[in-house]
Amino acid sequence: MSDQHGNNIERSGIDRRTFLKACPALGAALALPAGLAHAAVPAGEPWCATWGTAPAGPPPASGTMSFSNQTLRLIVHASIGGSRVRVRLSNEMGTTPLRIGAAHVGLRSSGANLVSGSGRDLRFGSKSGAVIPPGAALLSDPVSLELPALADVAVSIYLPGTVQATTIHDLALQTSYVSSAGNYAATAALPVQRSIASWPFLTEVDVGGPGAAIVTLGDSLTDGVRSTGNANRRWPDWLARRLRNEALPGTLPVGVVNRGIAGNSLLSDYDDALLAGKDGLERFDRDVLATAGARYLFVLFGINDIAYSSSTSPIPADDITVGYQQLINRARARGMGVLGATLPPWEGFVYYTPQREAVRQRVNDWIRNSGAYDAVVDIEAALRDPGRPARVLPAYDSGDHLHPNDAGYEAMARAVPLDAIT
């Protein structure tokens, strides 16, 4: 519901359809890849995602970044640690082959710099480079790297040709870096030409060993809109810290994978805003089931379906709950546990109307009382103002009356019952 700078699109009074045509700059994802090339790994070796995002695109031509004979150094934040690492790169929204000249992974010390001695060259089928066909994704070969939990990871990608960033997660809330001309993938101190606030081509980092991943599927509330940049204060980040600090001894490590997309909906696509993503049902197989070690699904979805429907005759609550049931059924078919979250209070938000609020209330009643989920996380109760229950508590309100501030995102994570995922 907001742009990458945390500016709420609805506060401007711009009509949703007009905004999407004029400025489709919201994070997103698309459909299951046409092909996924798996690197050779020892038979039976378990893998678990420690970080992930949802790719989207292509951006409008006027807003598409271009790289030419340059190295990207993309900074991400691990949830769990491990001693072996692999990465997933994506050309899923591209229409031409994506040539990777070299790739590298290491621990980030500060800025665009690596911890001395931590860097490892990545290979693809034992080769230093790779070509990713349009519509496909690629897993690197694994490398040995002692990756601590909650560490910053730097994934460097050298692009020898001229490349358009057609596959991208727009709202990174994390500064990454683009080099001056040349291959600096393995260089500890990157010569920085410019910084970027998105993640082109990178969609997952996995660690080897036993573990389970919880995939948080949703919209801007999960993507972390209006949280502090470069601080990892989205609610899934707070959950990762809780799992690290509060999990019972002897339990498997649980990686937290954020597949939230600002502007995304559960049921509807917006063809004029591809960075807002294909709907949650459409992207489910790739963004949830294809996640390494996925054992749990967290669903926080539906507020955009309500907000972007008619103000006086909004979407029926039954349409949304049928969508939830599809996610639940498809996750359980893969043996996953499913947690469902109530939709937060939003009175005062620019898209709020009494008719839309009635739908939100009916949806929340179904989430709480249907028994469809394995566990319910009552986000509404965690965020609401006791004196005005339809509103976010002022201490948790970022200012737009829907998206929380850092403290509100922490409160969301505190509402998650850890025993449901450990």
C-alpha cells in the first residue's frame, strides 16, 4: 500500500487505478518459474532457507535499472546459521537470457565491504558463470561458509553485458551497491558507483543442515512498509530474533522467509502494476512450496483485496475466506502447518469505509472461529487501541493508520505463539 520510501499511496488521494498506471512501484512476485536448474548436491543433504524475498516485474521502461559490465553487491540478513550456503538467482520476469559472469558470497562487515577471509566464489554446475534462460531460476552449487545466525550476507553478482533489471524485489528497505565497471565479485572492498534500495535477481539464500522454514506470505504489512530501513525491523525480522533467543534447547532451527509484497492481493492481479505482483494464489507454488525446507506457512493477506474493492459494495468476505482455504489445502498437501493472522485495525486509513470495515470484521471472525488454521495469530488484538478498537494504537501507528511503526511490527511478532512453529 506504500512506495519504497514508505510514502502511503492512499494518503495522496490518488485513485488506485490511476496510481497504478502512473507509478507502479510496489514490491511483488509472479508465477511458478518455467524451469529451476538444481545444482549438484550430495544425495539426501537437507537445505533450509535462511532468507528469501519475492521477485517481481518487469518494471515500467522508465523505471527499469540497467547495469553494464558491473558488479552488484546485494545485502541480506540471515535468520538461521549454517556451515554450507547456496543462493538462488532469478530471471523469472526476464524475456532474454541473463548472463552471470561470476558470483560470490561472504559476510558483510559494513557498507559494501566483506569480513576479511569470509568470501567464497559461487559456481554453477562447477562453472564460474551461468546463463539463466528467461522465465527460469538457478541454484548455485553449495560452498562451505560459517554463517552465523542473524548475520548480514553479501551476495555479489558480476554482469558482464548490459542487463535490464526486469526481475526485482522493489521494496528492499536495505541498501545494496553497484560497482564501477568491472568484475569485483570477489573483492573485499567494492568500488561503489551508486547504491540501490532493491534486490535485483536474488531471491533466496539457503543453509545446509537440519532445519525448518516458515514462509510469511502477504502484502505490505509483511514486506515491512514504513519500518526503519537498514535495521531489519519488519515483523518477520523480529520473529527471527525471537526464534533465535527464545526457542527451547534442542529444537530445530527455524528460518524465517519473507515473501511479503507491497501492494499485493490474495485474489487479484494488476496488469498495469507488475511490481505489485501476481496474486497470492498464483505465486504460491514458487514463493512457498519451492522454498527450501518450507514446513510452516504464515498467512497475513486480504486487506488490499478489501481496500481496492468498491467502497460501497466491497468484495464479499466469503471470496477471501475461500482463497484462504485454498492456501491451507495446498500447504497441507505438502505436509506444512499453517498459521493464519487476523487483519489489523485500520480506521482512519484513506481507503477505510464502514462497508469495507464490515468485510474485515467478517473475515477476522472466520479466521478466529472457523478452525481452518492450525494456529491463529491475532494481529488485530496485538495492534488495536483498546479505547477505539477499529484503530491502531497510537504508539504502534506509523502515521497512516494501517502500517505499524517499528514497535508495532515488534508487537506483531510477539503475538506469534512460538510453540506452534517449534
